[in-house]
Amino acid sequence: MNNQMDESIRKKQVRKAAIASIVGTSIEWYDFFLYGTMAALVFPQLFFPESNSYIGILQSFTTLFIGFLARPIGAIIFGNYGDRIGRKATLVTTLLLMGISSTIIGLLPTYENIGVFASVLLVLLRFVQGIGVGGEWGGSVVLSIEWSSKKHRGLMGSMTQLGVPIGLLVSTAAVSLCIFFTGDSFESWGWRIPFLISILLVGVGLWIRLGIEESPQFSKMKEENLVAKQPVLEVIKEHPKTIMLAAFSRLAEQVPFYIFTAFIISYGTEQINLDKQFLTNAVLLVAVVYLLVVPLSAHLSDKFGRKKIYIIGSSITLIFALPYFYLFNTGVPSLIILAIAISGIGPGMVYGPQAALIAENFPLHLRYSGSSIAYQLASIIGGGIAPMISLFLLHEFGSTTSISLYIIICCIIAIISVSQFKGAGQMQQYNHKENRII
């Protein structure tokens, strides 16, 4: 009877953890992607108006990169507390950090009002955003898979991954609606509305997250006094290869994703003279494809193995790198929509099993720190600089072929890296006889 009750309680907490992962990460990524869209559409004019078009967009993408630069710092800070104090408390804090900083961005005076100080404030708030999202992912993934059964660990881990397409979908939809309803006023005040909405979303996320319990694995580890004293230092010292492999394996998803969602908006409006409304609506297709492909590929990874699905997804992205820009550069709306829709398949297949693949390769007492640092390190070497590198390549070579080659190289690096991972699915557990984690 007690076992049945325990199993009933566990299943209830699994559902709560899944919902909390989806909702919480969706809100955080809504804030993070919202900034990326605005960096392409309005920030160059509002915060860097004295620069020419190329320099203004480059400066705007540089502030976008600041958020990525802060993410490993957030991973270190919250990974340390998450492995020592608990997963739940850190997730509540990261949600507050992201929501409050995004709301303040919506209230910021522009360059026209206070000059360069406006740009400085924008960079600082973007940095805070990065710290928040840097601690979010690892905690959400770890809490989810530690409540999950072994046979559904990939699918459960993908609940956190779904926050990316949902966040992108909602943030892009919010921008598109604001462009539609505010019209010519979008660049003066309409752009603020999506940022201000953030505080309401955070309230919903907090209510859900406060209802989940700490994972049983972490609770048991804490009871037995097996918590690492300095988890960040220990994981860097004991698992440097795993951290680097995980970071490089993300290049097949990070680089193309931010090219296909952030850079492409700037490129399409500036170089091909596409309508902003059309392009922001079209980019929503990437999010829709992710919503379908991410959980499916995660489920398949539970059946056929993480590495196999990961490599297939990376290969699809590699193959489509050249055709993507060929279709996009035609300027034909139907072909552009086709290119954008297909572009989400490969990275989505990589992103689905990614959470479980990374987390399974770190021991319980260092899992939050290791997973967070590995995941967020890729934000610097991959996603954060992808729009800037793409803009530079386009400016230097005058062709998108160089950008396609950039994507191909990143996919090759990712395939080699993930091939070096040990077999996934065997999360390290307790050895109670020796009173240690194995």
C-alpha cells in the first residue's frame, strides 16, 4: 500500500516537474529571444543611432552577445548553489532575475533621451538576463530527469528543451502583434509592450515552480551528507573533457539556430528588403517545427540511443546549410517559408536528446554544475557569436556561401565531439556499501 502511495506521489511530482520545466523555461526564453528579435529590428536605431547601418547592427548584436557571455557566469553561480543547497531554490531565483531585468528594459529611456548612458544600461540588463538564463537550464533539466524513470529520461529532459520553441514562438508572436497594432509607433513605444508583459508571465511561473518538491535523489544525497563542498571546482577538475565535448557538441544546434532566427531577420530586412511583419511571422515556423521535432527526437533517443539521433540531426543540418540560403535568397515568399520550416528539423533533432545526453554524463553530486557549465559554455563559442560572425562574413565576402560553410564546419565539430561521449543512459548512482557516489 505504501509503495503504491509512494508511486502515486512520484507520478504526481513528475507531472509537476514537467509542467514547471516547460512553463518556467518558456518564460525565461521568451525574455531572452525577445531581446534577440529587438536587437535585429529596433535597437540599432534606438540605442546606437549615430552609427552607420552595418556598425549599428553589429553593435546591437554585440549587446546580444553580452547575454551569452554572462550565461557561463550564471551557470557557475547557480550550479554551485544548485549542487549544494538544492535545485528548486535556484530555479525560483533565476526566473525572478530574468523577469525583472526584462521588465526594466521595457522601461528604459533611449539614446535620444539620455545619450550613451541608455546603451550602457541596456548592456547591463542584458548581462543580468544572461546570468539568469545561465543558471536556469541546468537546474530545470536536472530536476526533471531526477524525477523521471530511466526509460523516459530523454523525453522528460526534453520538457526543458520545449521552453526554447515556446519562448521563441510567444516572443516572436508578441513582436508581430505589436508591429501590427502599433504600426508606425512600434519603433517609438510599441516595442516596449512585449518586455512589460514579462512581469505577468513571471508571476505565473513562480506560482507553478513553488509547487514542486526537491528531487528525491538530491534530497537523499543531502541527508547522507554527500553534497560536494565546491561543486564547480570539482567538476572542472574531474570532468574537463566531458565539459568541452558537451560544449562543442552543441555547435550543430546553437550556431544554425541563432543564424536562422536572429541573424536572418536583420539579413532579410536589410539585404533582401523583406517586410518585417512577414519575416517575423515566418520565423515562427522554426518554433512550430521545434515543438514537434524536439519531443519526438527525445523519445526516439530513449529507444535507439542519444548519440545516434544526435548525429542524424547534425547531419541533416549540415546537408541543408547551402540549400537554405539558396532558397532564402530567391526572395520568393513561398520558398523563404519552405527554407525556414526545413531549417528547424536538424537543430530540433539535436536539441531533443541533448538535455539527457549532457546530464547523464555527470555524477549526481556535480550534475547541476557540470551540465550548466557545459551547456552555457557553448553559448560563447556557438550561439552568442553566430550572428556577429555571420554579419562579418557577409560584409567581407558579400555572399551567404561563407555563412553556409560556417554552419557546415560547426556541424562536423559537433558530430566528432558527440561521438566521443561515453554511452548515455547510465546515470551515476549511490554505492551505499561504500557510502559514495559511483
